[in-house]
Amino acid sequence: MSVIRSVVAGTGSYLPEKILTNNDLEKIVDTTDEWIVERTGIKRRHIAADDEVTSDLAVRAAKNALTSAGIDAAQIDLIVLATSTADQTFPSTATTVQRKLGITKGAAFDVQAVCSGFIYALATADNFIKAGQAKNALVIGAEIFSRILDWEDRATCVLFGDGAGAVVLTASSGEGNNTDQGILSSRIHSDGRYNDLLYVDGGVSSTGTIGHLRMKGREVFRHAVVNLASVVGEVLDDCSMTSADVDLIVPHQANKRILDGTARKLKVPLEKVVVTVQDHANTSAASIPLALDVAVKDGRITRGDILILEAMGGGFTWGACLLRW
């Protein structure tokens, strides 16, 4: 049976020029490089310039993805952008990206699922393509989390950074089985009961302010390992596969301890896990496409490989995607 599959045709990323190291943070808050590395694995993060907005980062990543795919921006008929740090309350940052890329057709909209945003956006674009409503989609994760951090809170300000990543999805025909190239399964979940464990204490209709990120790290860690292992099991079951069939896991880059804990629970060797958190910290919705682009460029990912992308974020939200490269 012939089916439509969404194939990743290209990847791209962008990190702002300014780098904030752990040693730099020692001058801002009561922390040390040793403490940060031991608990998170993070060594540095990138910080957007004062005149940069989220759409600027997104456009840079999108252009790199288009070049990688060999596709002109005029061929894009769908943009789904995952972000929690939009340029404006409205319109969507995706429409700003659309304008900056010179695209005047199709649809563009934002998805807000915090650190799971890229998985949500990928699943959304995949469903549009499978339904025949789009042929070439830009899926972007872009964040400027430095603007919502409390730089006096040493428990959170050391964890996050700014950046953007993007992929181009193109429609392709498949046989409808797990030997197809492209996205084979996506699963997304949410549970709003855990709002108070990871949230921003501001909003348009509540305080009229942007607010700052607040987090209960130990509780988030506990839920993350369980939820991520569970949803990865779901997409593997969907495709009649096991963790042994997976060539590489590209996870949300939140914390090295979470990455290690999830790998142990899945019984996946650490060498099969892409880890980039040390270089850019937690960039929320941008972290998976950033890590994906790194692994593509350094040759770890080759055509035919089975990949799992997975993430969990505030809400709680979580999800996973299984695809054949």
C-alpha cells in the first residue's frame, strides 16, 4: 500500500555569537564551573545580542536548512515554528519568519509546548504532509530563553541558552511499513497537573508581564526519565521495533543526568545518544534540531539510519518521533 511519508531533506542551526561560560557565571551568581558541570554537563551557553529577536535566530537556521536540502524558500508551503519566546504577543513568530524569507503562500504558525515544542511541531507538519495539505515544510525550534531567566536564581540561570534549529520536510511515497524512509511514528502527550514544577511566573492575561522561569529541578528530573522512556517505548512499539534497532537517539538537551538516566532506562549505550548540551545548554525547543544538525554534519547520521527524537518540557508536555533518515 502506497503512503505519503515526511522525509527530512535538510537540517540547519544557528547559535548567537556571544558565549557565556561557567566561569563568566561565577561573576554573576554564587556558583562554580565544577558545580555546574557535575550536575548538568553544561560548560557554556550562547546569548542573543540585544538587537536580536527569536525570528532572527529562526531565519538563520531556516536558511541553513534550506541550503542543506537544496530547496528554495519559494517551494515551502508550510512553516511550523516551536517557541516559548515569541517576538510579539501576536502575530506569530512563524509569520515573521515567513515574511523575512520572502514566502507569500501556504501557512505559518507557532506551536507552544516549551522544550517538547520541536516534537510537537514535527508531528504537526508530518500530519499536514500525510494529509496532502503540504509538500515542503519548514519545522523550526527557536528560543531566546535568556530574556525570561532570573539572573539572580543560580538554580535556573545556569541551565539555559539561546539558539535555533530547523529541518526541511518533503513529501515522499512509501510502502507503509517500517522500511520506509521518513517519519514512521510520532507520539505526543501532556499533563497539566504539573504546571507548578516548571513554569514562567508571568503572562499577558495574568500579570501583564513577561515573568521569569521557575523550576523544581528534582521533581522535573524524576518525571522526565520516566515519561521519556515510556514515550520512546510507544513509538518503537508502533513500528514493531526495539531499542536494539535504533542507530541514534537525538534527545532534548536539558541536562546530562537526564540524558544518561533515560539511556539507562532504555538500555541504550551512551555512544548511541547525541549529546551537545555542554556547548549550548538547554535551548528548549531549539535543542533537538541543534543536536540533529551537529550529528548530520559530523557524519554520525547517514541515510537509512533509525533515529529517535524525544523531549519533555513544561506543562508537562512530552513526546517522541521515530524516523528513518
